[in-house]
Amino acid sequence: MLKNPFTKDSIVKKYQKLIDQINALESNLNTLTDSELRNKTFQFKKRYQNEQDLTPLIAEAFAITREASLRTLGLRHFDVQLMGGLVLNSGKIAEMRTGEGKTLVATLPAYLNALTNKGVHIVTVNDYLANRDQVSMGQIYRFLGLDTGLIQENMLVSERQQNYQADITYVTNNEVVFDYLRDNMALNINEVVLPPFNYCIVDEVDSIFIDEAQTPLIISDSIETSIDKYIIAAEVTNYLEVNVHFKVDEKNKNVILTEQGTIQIENILAIEDLYNPNDPWIPYIITAIKATTLFFRNVHYIVQNNQIIIVDEFTGRTMPDRRWSDGLHQAVEAKENVPIRQNTETKASITYQNFFLLYPKLSGMTGTAKTAEVEFEKIYKLPVETIPTARPNLRKDFPDFVYKDNLSKWNAVAKECKDISFTGQPILIGTTTVEKSEMLGELLKEYKLSYQILNAKPENVKREAEIVAQAGKKNSITIATNMAGRGTDIILGGNITFKIRKQLYTILVVAKNQLKKSKIMSPLLVHLFGTSQKFLSALHSLLEDSNFLTLSETGILKLLNESDQIQIPKTTYQCSIKFLVNELLNFSQKSQKLDNVIVKNLGGLYIIGTERNYSRRIDNQLRGRCGRQGDPGKSRFFLSLEDELLRIFGGSKIQNFMQNQLFDDVPLESELLTKSLDSAQKRVEEDRYDGRKSLFDYDEILNKQRAVVYYERRKILESTSVRDKILAYGEQIIEEIVSELKQRKFDINQVTFLIENLFGTRINFLNILNKLGYDLNNFDSFELETYLFQEFWLSYELKVLELEIRHLGIIRSIERTLILIYIDIAWKEHLQKMSLLRDAVGWRSYGQRNPLFEYKNEAYELFQNRTVTIRHLVIYDLLRSSIL
């Protein structure tokens, strides 16, 4: 029976019956052979096909997955992990602390839902985790007769199609969303990669659904850009003073020009009107000032290879494929004097919220979801369940230390590191920006302390997994931005596996490049690793393997990194590598255990936070890096009144009160301050939630239109012929023309123009009316429509005949391509209009009108106009098409 003093009994009671059923099956499954266990998968699939219900299969499927995991990976799911799997399968978010094995938990519902043959997507935050999890966890699925797929950046269309067809596919959030958008821009069904959606498990769900959901994902095209204006605007900012020519609103990331500033800029540019719509300068000036006052190098972005690379404020990772919109990216490029790239216009876009809601069944897992429970429930319809830990949590979270200014705070952090270094306790220091991490590093140098630094700079990113893995080593000091932690466990005493891989990589590369020196190395290896003749024999046989010798250094590194994830090697050299790694691990096991005990006795990992983040979740993620799986650990935040959160959101009363209470270099622990910080974080979280909710509300209107367009587009893409669609277009155009004529909205010239466009030839409309015995003031709508449609049908059939004579079957391809192209063009223009509309309706709130309601009404009108335009353009081009 599950028991945990830190968790309510309700969740235990909810799932205990199923957990007992799973455990009861274990003894019988132990007796089955591998093939008998694998055969269970085929039996389950048949049962599902007959019953169309997974519920009766849950206990058996979970029990079999656990048995397969034990046989392939040597890992047996704990009862709390079974509980996590049950929560995921019920379409909820499982909150599990760091180190509780979320990756293994996902295998349970993934296997169960893959039995439907409809596919399962497991979404992670980066390529490294997707690859790692697919290699390691994929062994469980393959053992049970399922296949796995992996989507990575730069894959070909054919590779993506093959991997998405797998039973279970590992993919990053960016890749799957952009694949969806690209699929809905394809002109050929063979270019489509995604199958229909079924079930999705999102790892680090808070990072994707909240942190990265601030802005939509966009596919765009370059457009003509006034590069000179960005350069000139950047120069102009050098002659402007804050609070004189403009004011900065840090809270809302905005700048406001003063009247004096407007005059100053107009004088510098020698223009009469900064806001002239025919020659607008104001957007360039505003973005240039924002780039100078609100966006800083090594904070919001880094400069790499003469490009501006955005740094994600929540994860601390670089986002090379993202660009700021509305000219801001170009303004930053002008400020940093790097090449300015062209502006873009949107071709397709979707928010994370609306994309993931396309899955009929959705679930997620993370270590920090409870503080955002309301948002998960309201937007994604995902309740949050907190899973108890396998062992009691021994981490101690100490009260914050607050200092008068940043100088005092940073000195206190450095002094704390110096004091702790005498004991050897490992320290992980969390910073909020690249700049601050490097500044702290310089400060620690003055104290003669060695450290490792991990931030968004490329030279550090390459070693991310290694740096994080060794952060628990005795005497280690690791400085990291928020990027540290996702996917790599910090083991107390250091991660011996990473150390061994590094040693073995050096040995293999040197030995491979200098085969004749391998005998000279043997005494050295014996000295390093004992008298293991087996090790030396395996090494020599590996160096005689022709397949291994063809591997590049990168290939060897990849092989070593995957060695612990592969339980059943496929090749001879994989067997040798695994043996060598295991030999070294066995040799080092005693020292690893000793190091682990020593660090535990020192108190475990010490987490130092140097600033409260805007979100409590991010703070909790940092604290969660210690105290994993019952390990000891402690955390404390060192703060100052000059920290951004307190300075911008803390309020003047708090600032004034604290200034009188604090002395230089003397910290303060204050209940009032803690409440103020909590309140400030809640306000920021609420503001950002409101922003995401607003984005969701507006995009939901666009999403309904998007669903219509994409559905219509897919039907056309999959159809063998769109002849009926073309005839329907012609009929609708004729009905519209006759209706408008009946209501006297068109004169004779307009009607003639529209009908000539329709038929592709010159027409005398009055002659048509006379032929039918009517005039402009007196005609029968139905008879006129029938006559015009017959004429249109004849024109269409003649065009079909003309083209088919020249190239058999070409007309169907032309029709389909024309419709798809004009749907895409109209949709792109519609997105531009919707963007302008959203900006426009925002001002209507000042007139006591609801912007969202106004947006909804006008969006409908715009959408209707879009369909009319498509019909006319398709017919016009089709009846004028020819083959040279």
C-alpha cells in the first residue's frame, strides 16, 4: 500500500485498486518467455479492435510494460510511477519531483495507447532529450513488438513520414508544430508528413504550455525592408535622453515619446511629420529606442556568427529559429551593427494552445505544475495531480537573504561560496542572465575559487549535459542560467558515467588514430584500470573491427553517449563499447559509492538562487535540482532591493521601508518582504496569464477559421478530381452577380466586367438579356442564372478539352494546384488583415466597446470576403491557362 506523509490520501485511494491489480499480475508475467510476453501485444490489439475500449486493458498493459522494462533496462516501475502513468492515461498532468523518473513513467500510457494503431506522440523540449528517450525507452517498446520513431531537425520529408508512422514517435514541440503548419501549405499529398492525431504526452509541460506559449509559432516569407531607416533610427537614439525625449515602461516593455522628443527627432531627420503615413518614421524610432533601453546583449540575446540569437528568458536557452516581430529584431541588429535581415510576413501561424488542443487525448508531466493549475484547467482542460515521491523529500529551503543593493548581494554570494568551499559541499548557483553568470564567475576568480559555467553561449551549451551531471561532485561550484536541469540528473559525488565516457573517448580516438601505439598504451591502461586483461582484449578487438574504424570522432562520441541506453547491442562494436564502459564502471563503482556517501554527509547539493524569477515555477525548478530521490540538500535565495522583480513590481512602500531597515552587507529576513515577493510574483504570473489568455481568446476566433481552411484544403489535396468544386465556384459567382444586379448594386459595366472574367471572353451582357426577352429592369433571376451557368459550363468544358488534347490528365493537376495556391495566398492576406484588425480594435475599448466582440464580428466579414476572392481568382486563371 502506498503511503506518503507529504501527500493527501485522495490520489492514493483513487488509483490504489488499479495499482494492486497491476502488482498482482507480476508473478505470472515473470514466468513468461520473451516471445510469450511479446505475443501479449498482438492479443491486446485484437481485443481493442473488438471492444474499441482501452479501459479493460490498463492493468495488464501496465504490468507487461513494467516487466519489459525490467528485462530490457533493468528498471522496475515503482508504485508511485504506476500512479503517474495512470494519471497520464486519464488525460491529466502528473506533477512529479525531479529525479522521480518521469521518462520511464511515460512508457506506461504510451504502450497502452499505441495498441490502438493510431500512434502516440511523446513531445520533449529539445532534440537531445527526444533522441535520448527514444534510444533508451524505445528498447521497451521494441521488445514488446512496437516500433518507435524520432523526429530531428533537418530531416527529409520521407524520413519524417516514416518516423511519424511509427507506433510511438518522440518529437520536439517546435518540430511537430511546424510540421503541422507545413502540411497545411503542401501542394502535393506526398509532401504531408503527419498522420491524424491520437494521443500526446508532453514532457516538461509547463515549459511548453506556459513559458513558450507567450507568442504564436509562425512560418513567414521575407518582404522588402527599408534597411536604411533601421540604421538611421539606431543613430538617432544616441541623441535622445530618457525621461526627457522619451519615457520607459519596464513593466509593460514599452516606450513613450514625449512632445520634446518628437520635435527633437523631426529636427534631426529634417522632416515635418514623424507620423506621416506616406513616409512613416515612428515605428522605426520606437523599435530603435526599445532595442536600446529594454533589450540587452547577453541578457535578452547573444551575438553569434554576426547574427542576433534570442535567449529564452525562462529556459536560458538560445532560440536560433525565432525572431522578434514588428521590426524589433531589425532594430537590435542595427544597434549591434550586424547585417540586417529582411522583414517578414506571416504565411501560417498557430499558438501552442490551439495546436495541442487538436489532440483527442492529451496529457503532460513536469516537476512544477501546481502553481499554474488554474491555467492548465481553463485553457487546456488538464487537471493537475501531484504524485507522491518514492522516498521522503529531505531538502531544506531556507528563508531568503535580502541585501540593500546588488553589490552587497553579489559579494555575499561569493563569500558564501568561499565559506562552503572549505567543507567541500557542492554548490549550484542559479542566475537569470548570461551577463550575470559571467560577472559572478569573474567575482569568484577574485576569491580564487574554481567553477564551471553554463549559459546560452555556444562553447558552454556543447558541454551542458556533462557540466550539469558533475554539479554534485565534491568541491564543485557550478554557475548556471535557467537552462540547467532539463533532462540530466545531478548525482551526489558526481556522475561517474560521464567521466568514464570522457576517458574512454580519449583512449579510443588516440588508439584509432595511432594504431601502432596501442601496445604502448597497454601498460598505462593496466595502471589506470587494474590488471583487467579482458578490458585490453576487448579494446584490441574493437580496434580490429573494420566497421568501428569507419566511425568519425563524432560517431564514437554518439556511440558512447548511447551506450548506457542500449541494453541489447545490434553490432559487434556496440557490444565491445558496452563491455568497455561496464568494465570501467565496475572498476570505479566503489569510489563512486564512497563519493556519494561523502557528499551526502556534507549535506548534499547546495542551491543558491541569486534573484527571484517572475514565476514561482522557475524558482521551484531551481530548488528541485537538489534533494532528488531522498537525497539531502538545501536551498537559499540571495536577493537585493535592486533586483528587477522588487524594483519594478515591489512597490514604493516596500522600497522605502526596506531602505531604512537595511545596512550594507547585512542581510535581512523579513516576513513582510517574503509576502511582498510572493505578491509580486503572483501579480506578474496573473499579468502573463492574462496575456496568454488574451492571445488564446483572439487566436481561438482565428483558429475556427483556420480549421475551416485547413479542412477544405486537405479535402482538395486528397481528392482525385476537383471538377465539382470548379463548377460550384462558377455557380456561386453567377448567383452573386445576378443577386447584386437584382438589388441594383451593380451597373451594366460592372456586370459585363465580372461575366467576362468568368467566361474568359468578351461578352455583351445586354445582348444576353435581350436574347432571353428581358432588360436590366425586368428579368427572371433563375432563368438568367441557368443560362449563364450553361454558358460557363460550355466555356469550362472547352478549356478542359483544349488542355487534355495537349497533355492527358493535366487539367486535374492544374485545377487542384490553382485552388491550393489561391487558398494559401488568400489565407496569407487574411492573416495580415486579422493582425491589423487586432491592433485596431484594441483602441475601441476607450469608446466603451468590447475589443474581442468587435474583432469577432469583423473577422467573420473578412473571412467571407476571402472565400469570394478565391472563387473569382481560380476561375479567372483556369479559363485563361494554357500549355506552351
